[in-house]
Amino acid sequence: MGSRRKARECALQMLFAADVAGTRGDELARNFWSELSDGGLEPGAREFATRLAIGTLANLAEVDERIRSRAEHWRMARMALVGRNVLRRAVCEFLHEPTPRTVTIK
């Protein structure tokens, strides 16, 4: 598995934790990397994962509004926790990272 793909997986895990526990920002990243991650991620990918997760949370209102405006007949609260956070991470990456769009959703 590529390191960027693994970083996206870690970002998703952080977003899931934030959704469940309400932890945000630096505390979220610190807890994840010290307690939850497998530790096998290279430093650049780790930084990318942290940037994705914290960037998504920092722009949550904008990201959620983009999803809400296109999710016909689905409220954010009705979406599965993992699905909602996959969408959030991808939308944030679309908007705030230079990643090619076709790569972002893989």
C-alpha cells in the first residue's frame, strides 16, 4: 500500500475519532500518533495525514455545507459515520490540497 493511501486511511481514523470522542486539533493528532497508529508511516506521510485530518476539522462548516448541498435526501446525521468522514476528507483534499482529483477519491 502506498504511503499517501495509508496517510488517507490514518486521516480517516482521526476524523472518526474526532466524530466519536469530540477531540480536536493538536490533541487529536497527538493522541492518534501516540496511542492508535501502527507507527509504520514515514514522516512525510504522517504529516500529510495530520494535515488532512486537522484541515478537514478546521474547515468542517465549509466541507459539510458542500456535502449537504449535493447529498439529496440525506442529512449529515443520517450518513454512516465512516462514509460521512470519507466524504469530508475527500472534499477537504479537493479544496485545500494540490492532489489530482482522480487520486483523491481512490
